[in-house]
Amino acid sequence: MNEKIQKAFDLAVEQYAKVGVDVNKALAQLDKLPVSLHCWQADDVTGFENPDGALTGGIQATGNYPGKARTIDQLRADIDKAMSLIPGDHRVNIHAFYGDFGGKLVDRDQIEPEHFQSWIDWAKEKNYKLDFNCTCFSHSKSADGLTLSHPDPEIRNFWIEHVIRSRKIAQEMGRQLGSKCMHNIWIPDGSKDVTVNRLQYRKNLKESLDKIFEYKTNDEYMLDCIESKLFGVGLESYTVGSHEFYMGYGLKNNIVVTLDSGHFHPTEIISDKISSLLLFLPEIMLHVTRGVRWDSDHVVVLNEELLAIAQEIVRADAIDRVHVGLDYFDASINRIGAYVVGVRATQKALLQALLEPLAKLREYEAKGQFFERLALLEEAKSMPWGAIFDYYCASKGVIVGESYIGEIQKYEQEVTLKR
Ligand code: RNT
Ligand code: ZN
């Protein structure tokens, strides 16, 4: 351990002890908080089913930065590189159209666990755990913006089959890796303009989900999650799977609700939703992203809402019940850098939350000492959590501070720019 890092850490530990915070305990908790890295940042949500296929479904990756991953090996190498610059053990979140199809066209209603075996083997080798998603977009059968809520029962059945198969794959991932795989269902369904029969599409979606969940999976291996949305690009006027829809469905059927921080009105935050959902659902899933003016999926940075999300998880004693995944796709900057910035920001937020003088704050609050609570919250902001994060990185053998920029530049020169 570098002497200066150790010294700064020791001083910080003393300072935290004064406000009743046990730094080593906080670090042990941080270690138990994996972040799920979304595989789709490395290739602008292209997947391997059809490398020339256009991204549809009302989501967009803007930018044309060179070096995107075009093969499974490239994508895995990029994730490995990002992981090497992130302290701790983490998860990788895979979408169904990233299967290892060996150049063959395997349609969505044909995918099998075998198409994901090489992902599982890679994860085993690298000590990652996996999460999974069905892919209900970028496909000819979703071209009109409708999938599970489609008026045509044949199209609905196609997507039902796809989602059931995806759930089986998730279950196999969880079984082989010995860690519950979170399987997320997000569909783009909606319409560009005024929709009259809003009820009918939602009925269709409800029935499709009922059929999907008729197939029972093993909760130890996988958990289903359902993700709502406010609107999509080109689907601005109506979204079938709205927040109310999925919250209702999730609460009624005991299915995990995914809160994506970009899927609400621009001033609406997800941090304050966590404690409510936790009272009614056993677990929740987060998709952490950064919207700028709209659901733009910018790289996550350490801002007020990210910190508030982390604080809510910790303050609600829910680190075992809230799954943190990232979900952004910025094609305008170095994509590996985008991963590292986002994960490190998330970990910094979680660490700050774990280092909060919570016992004292709770005590002040319970006694109605609100000036004291405010003052301590303000002081906590400038406590030396940075020294603790540096120590955490160093103790995990990961580059400390901004020096990782050079590592990414080197990888760019040696690898991604040569693609
Ligand atoms: C889209 C949703 C969804 C996707 C991924 C690719 O708005 O956020 O989670 O980003 O499934
Ligand atoms: Zn999402």
C-alpha cells in the first residue's frame, strides 16, 4: 500500500470515528454491493444477432466515437478492461440479442441457454455474475412499436415465447454461477400520437405477462423484474407499460419493479420511490442513468440524485434488497471510459452513503433537533470520503484517482482504434 494513501486513510478513519462511523465496516458493506455493468454501452446497443440492424424501440445511442466493439471477443475484452479499473466484484448485464449465435440467424423465439454458455463460462473464469434481459426491440416484429401489447395475437405469442425463453436462460445463468440472475423485462410499446384505446393495449400487455409468468422459475436462480417508462423517441404520446401499470402489476403479483432514473418526468426522482416500494416488494431493481433534459442516457456521474439513491438504499437498511444496474449508452466518447466513470461514480455515491453518521442523524431526527441534523448532513459532505475511496481502490489493486485516464488512452491506442 502506498504510504500517502495509507496515511490519508488513517487520518480519515480517525475523523469518521469522531462522528461514530466505522470505516472498515462501511468498506465491508461496499464490498457486498455489486454494480451490474450493462453490456450494451460497449457497442451502442447493437448486439450480435444482426450487426447491421438498426436500434429501434424509441431508444437512441448518439455519437460516432471510433472503436466500438463489433464481436463478442471485443465486447468481452472491453468489459474486462473496464472491470480492471473498478474496485470490487461486479456483475454483467446481458441482453438476449448478444447471444453467441456463431454467425447463424437465431430468431428471438428460438434462443436457448446454449447460446449463452460462452457468456457463462467467461463469467465463471473472470469471477463475474450475470444478469439478463429479453430483447423486445430492434426486430421486424416490433417495427410498429408494439410487442407484448400488440393487437395481433400471433405477434404477442412470438414475444411471449421470447420472454419465457429469456427467463429460462436467466435461470440457467443463475444456477451455473451460483448467484441469482435478475431478468428484466422492458418493452418499447407505445405510440407516437393520440391513442384512443389506451385500455385495450394495457389489457393485452397484462394478459401477455400473465402467460409469461405461468412458467415458474426457481427464485434462487433468477428473479423477474418489470421496467416502466414515460415515453420513447417516436413514441411520445402513449406508453403501454407506464409506471402505474407495472407498479400495479408488480405489487399484485409480487414481481420486482425496476426503477430507471431516466423514465420519469425530468424533475421527478427515483430516490424517493425506493422506501415506498420496499414496503410492498421483497426486492427492487434500479437502472441508474443520467437524463439531460430528457431520457438521454448520459454517463452516470456523481450528482445529487445519484447520492440520494445511494443514501436511500443505506438509510432504509436495504443493501441486500436493492439491485443496482447501470443503463446508459453514450456513443460520443470512449466507451470503456464511459463504463469506468459511471461505475466509479456509483461506488463513490454508495461509499459516501455508507459513511454517513447515520446513528447520530437518526438520533437528532427522532428528538426533533432539525438544525443539528442539517448541520451534520452538511459537514458529512466535506468529510474525507475521497481518501477512503482511494484506499479501497488501492487495497483491491486498482488504479487510484484520475490515473486510470492514461490506462484507457493506452487501451484505445493499442486496441480499440485498431478495430
Ligand atoms: C429503455 C430501457 C431499457 C434499455 C435496455 C437496453 O428505455 O431503459 O432498460 O435501456 O434494456
Ligand atoms: Zn432501463
